[in-house]
Amino acid sequence: FQSATSSSGKQWDFKEDSSLNGNIIDSYDEETDEYSQDGDVFEIASPILVGRSGVEEAKKLLTALFSRYEVESGEDVNAGLHVHHEIKDLYEVATEDEIVMAYLPFQESLYYLVDDWRSSSEYCRKIDPESKTSGRGIGGGHSGIIFTSYNTLEFRMKEGLTSVSAILNWIKYTQNIVDAIYQRLTDNLQKQHEALEKVSEITTYLMLDMQGLGRDNKTARERIK
């Protein structure tokens, strides 16, 4: 069990996090209408994952973890799923302000695919285009995306998930958003079109995830400009 700042990016870490409180709920007794609680809550941080092999590694770990603790597939609005994508290539062609401007057309689509309360949460709120600022805390505090000291763009808006397929689809979705941002910044219309096609395709799977988790099955594809 590691401290909050101990991750090296080389292994899976179970970490402390000051924003997490309470205990893990292990079981529910219908006769007494009570939950039994045992264990500390924690953050799981992955090593740096690359390409399809990285997705497969995440799949294996999550499948084993959820099976071990008999976690039911669903959502946990008390937790969050944070995904980092390396953006060294973006820094080579644009400033942080320019990256934010290229991100904004995707913002509504992203938030449509998360639980409603996340858009107003102090930890992952939407960026106001009129008052945005560049830097580690875009717009002040913790926005839905932030630039980090690791040269990554962190997507913070997604609620916690205990569905392996939903987690993997969200990782792929945000990666394709980053790809589309890069193509937009470099004015490569053909590549941008291809990236948007991938975004649209994965949106379909995310809609199915939402439906499977009991969420309204509407389309976010129309919100992508």
C-alpha cells in the first residue's frame, strides 16, 4: 500500500487519496437492512500503458480484481475514473491555451457520457470558454481536464466504474479525443476525419455501456462538432 505521491509509473499501485473517505462495502444483509464494512478505500494507479498491449494489461488486472472481490458491474458516483494521455506531440505544435481551444468542441460530448453531478463537481467541472486559463489547473481548481507535470493531459470527469468494458471504452474514447485534437491543431483534415470516425464508433459502445448500467441510451455523437 503506497502513499499518495509514490507511483513510479512502472507498476500497479494501491494508493492513499485524501479525497476518498469511508470503507469498502463488502456485503448487504436483507434481514437487518445493514451493510457490512471492512477495509480502507484506496486509489488504484496503473503503470504507463502503451497501445493494445496496455489495454490488455488493464483488462486482465481489472477482471481479476473485480472477480476477487466479487464486484458487481456498475457505476460508483462516489469515486472517479482519471485517465492520463501523454501529449508531448501536442506541446510540439501548440500552446496549452491552443490545446484547450481545440478540446472545447468535444467537452459537451464528454460530459454527456458522465453522471450529471460530475459537470458541477469542484474536482472535475467544465471549462468556461470565457474565463479559461492555461496551466496545471485549467480554469482554476480541478477542471475536467488538466495539464500535469508528467506531460500528460488528464481526463478527470468520469465517475467511478466497476464495468471492465466501460472502463476500457472510456480509455479508448479519450485517447481518440486526444488524437482528434492533435489533427485539428495540425490542420490535417483527412487524419482529423479518421480520428472523429473512431470517436463516433466508440461512442456507440459507450452508449451500450450506459444502457447496460441503467443510464438513458441517447446519443452523444450529435454533440461532436
